[in-house]
Amino acid sequence: MCELLGMSANVPTDIRFSFAGLKQRGGKTGPHKDGWGITFYEDKGCRTFKDPKPSFDSKIADLIESYPIKSHFVVAHVRQANRGHVCLQNTHPFTLPLWGRNWTFAHNGQLTGYEQLDCGLWQPIGETDSERAFCWLINQMQHQFPQGTSDNIELFNFIHDACNKLTALGVFNMLLSDGNMLIAYSSKKLHWITRKAPFSTAQLLDEDVAVNFSEETTPSDIVTIIATEPLTSEPNWIKFNPNEMLVFTDGQIIAQYN
Amino acid sequence: MCELLGMSANVPTDIRFSFAGLKQRGGKTGPHKDGWGITFYEDKGCRTFKDPKPSFDSKIADLIESYPIKSHFVVAHVRQANRGHVCLQNTHPFTLPLWGRNWTFAHNGQLTGYEQLDCGLWQPIGETDSERAFCWLINQMQHQFPQGTSDNIELFNFIHDACNKLTALGVFNMLLSDGNMLIAYSSKKLHWITRKAPFSTAQLLDEDVAVNFSEETTPSDIVTIIATEPLTSEPNWIKFNPNEMLVFTDGQIIAQYN
């Protein structure tokens, strides 16, 4: 399986603290040693750092841990391969263009029968069930809304239905962003936490690192972190319900589907 | 304007020496201070490192200069903005998926009337003439060959004609790769050099760095470097003819169009 990490924040925010925890799970405190990647959105642009090496032992991951890149939305992943061998084209996150936006996707879980998913123009480049599911989803979205849609509720309903269809093929926990919102869907296992004033101190579970967020933030900051398993010892991590989809903007929930 | 750097090699090759020269032109020895990016192909996968900061002063560029990533194909770019402001979504190279391949593009030059180019499904995300020209090119390729084509000559002819059409809009020097080949087109200014046995020493023009390639290679290595302006003092850089297109695989020319 794999682990996911996502962030939505109302100010450009540095994810190094959370990434430091995820990075350890990529081959040291967790078995997810088959590559990792992280995508940062800055306005409509995004950039992805990825490596088929284990994150705990990756020079590129060391840079991400040491060099602050501030972002409103982040999607990250550490991989434990089940479908597809260990190589760059099978490393998440994946990004596809649609409606003049970059859509970025990462998946935790395992699907069966995914070879039948019709991807249309969006042919996968690697061999994973994850990338094929993403290509299928983008193809579905493009066919349903050829010019895009300004009706977010209609779009969210459509994506939730599509995620439920993928869940029928197995385990499907997903992060999806276009730089305007972060969509998180869980068929089985995903957690989230929102940090806002009054801020307190958080201690990573995977490394002896703590941060006093009151020293790192302003009182108006709102930051939500989504992760497969809680990354800190804070008690207020919330588990997603089965098949629940939450949509975040500016660190806050703007839509919720069960 | 901007500067381009490309590589095709018959063995996975480290481009740090050439990149060290380009990096200096990104704000220090050259005026191309408005962002930079580099894409490495590894099999069908690729990864892009990009930064809207000047390359000579970028922590991410420092990593690329210090950490060897070996690749068969590289496309890199340093930007001097003319169309579109300085930001991530306007930073080259750009990558789009077509026919189950990642196509990566970087452009040097300036186009007029580019706003009219029909991009179909491939709507640009940023504001540059470059990205729009790339989206138009991919849209043209998709319409001409909906399922792709195994006839490379037909494909190369089509791309050469499309590049000539873009040249009618201004200056269009381009690098394009799908991980199988590197296509280089020059309307005005582009140079290339092939290094093979017997190897000699090369001295960068932009930094006091020299490499004795005979110590870094095996006798069967063949590496072609393409750059807007020669990066070294070697005498055997060759200038492209106007509207010439060269296609490289394994460091060697496989097709040539004038």
C-alpha cells in the first residue's frame, strides 16, 4: 500500500514539519520504500519533486525537508508497490491538464479489474492501477463537462460518484487538487486535522521533532493536513467515514459528501 | 529571450557539467533571470525541477548541479520573460501527455498573433506564447494522428511543417522530447555538438570549470548537447541552419529536415 499527505492552507504555508514525518515512513519507520513524490501549487502553477528511491534516503527529499517552499495546496505520497514495478513513471503524484488547470492526483489502495477502465485520450504512461484510475477520472470529467463547469457542487457530486465507482474495484483513498481546492476521498483509511488559533505544540510520531505552531504562525492562519495515518500525537485527528469526500479551500471544508 | 539546453545520449548520462554553464547564464553571466527548469527522462517517466527564481541563485539548481541524475534525454531552459509575468506556470519546460507518452517542450524566441492558435482540449495554464504554441502543436498532432503513428518519418515531417508555421509568427527555437527522441528545431539560433571517442577536455565559457571526458566516459559513449549558444570553448559546435530540424536518439542524428 502507500501513504498520502495533503495540505490546504489560507496563507502560503511550509509543509516541512509534516513532510519530515512522511519521509521517515518511506522506508525507515514504514515499509513505503518504493518511491515518493510531492507537488506544490503556487497560483495556477505547480511543481512536483519525485524520486523512485526511498524518501528516507533521497537527496531530493532532503532538499524538500530543508528548503521551505510555501504553498496553498500540497499533494504528497510515499509508495509501497503493488501494481507496477519501481520506476519513475509509476511514482505518484500524477498530473494531467484539464480545462486550463493542472490536476494532481495521488492514491492509496489497490484496485482489481482496473485494466478495463476507459481512459480515452488520457492513456496512462506507467503500469499502475492508480494512474489508470486517474486517467479514467479525468476522461470522465472531460466527457461530462467538455468546457468545464462553474457549478462546483455539480462537479463535486460527479467526482464523488466516480470515486464510489472506483471503490467498487477495491480500496480507493485519494487526494486530488487543481490549485483551487483539495479533494480528499476515503474508501477505507484517511485522517485529517485542522490547525488554527489558539495554536499549540505538535510532536511527530515518526521522528523526535516538535513544533510550537504559535511561534510559526499568525492568529489568522488556518491549515488542514490530511494523512493516511496521523503524523503527530495531537488528539484531534479525525478519521474519514467510509466513502466520505471532503473538499478543502483555504484550510477549511467547503463541501462534504458521505 | 531565453536559452535552451538539451541532451541525447546512448547511455544514461549526467548533465551537470553543461547545466553548470547554463545555470550561470540564468542571472549571472546572462540576463535570463526569470526562472529555469530541467526535465530528465528515465525510460517512459520524466521528472521536472523548476523554479521561478534565477538559476544562478536557486537552491534547487544547486541540487541539480551537485546531485548526479543520469538520463538518456534532458530538456532545460533559463527564462528571460517577454510574454507572461515571472511565475511558476510560465516557467519552462512544459509537459503534456499524448499517446501514452510524456511530451516535454521548451522554447526560445517570441511570437506574435499566438493568441489565435487553437489548442482544443490542451488549454494553456499560464500566459506565455511558448506554452500556447506547445498546446497548439500537441493539439495538431492529436488531430493528425488520433491513435499515434508508428511511422516516424510521417510524424517528423508533420512536426517540421508545424514548426515552420510557428516560425511565421516570429522566432521559434524549440526542444521537444517524448523520452524516445529529442527533436530540436531552430528558426534562428541553436547549436549542437556530439562528443564521442576519442574524448578530450572541455572548458565551460561561463565558469572556470573543465572536464576531461576521457576520464568520465567509456569508449562507446555518444552524447549530443544542444544549446542556444555554445557552452564550451570546443571548436566543433555546429550552428543549425534556418528552419532546420534535427532528431536525435542515442546521441546521434536519426532524421534531418531543412
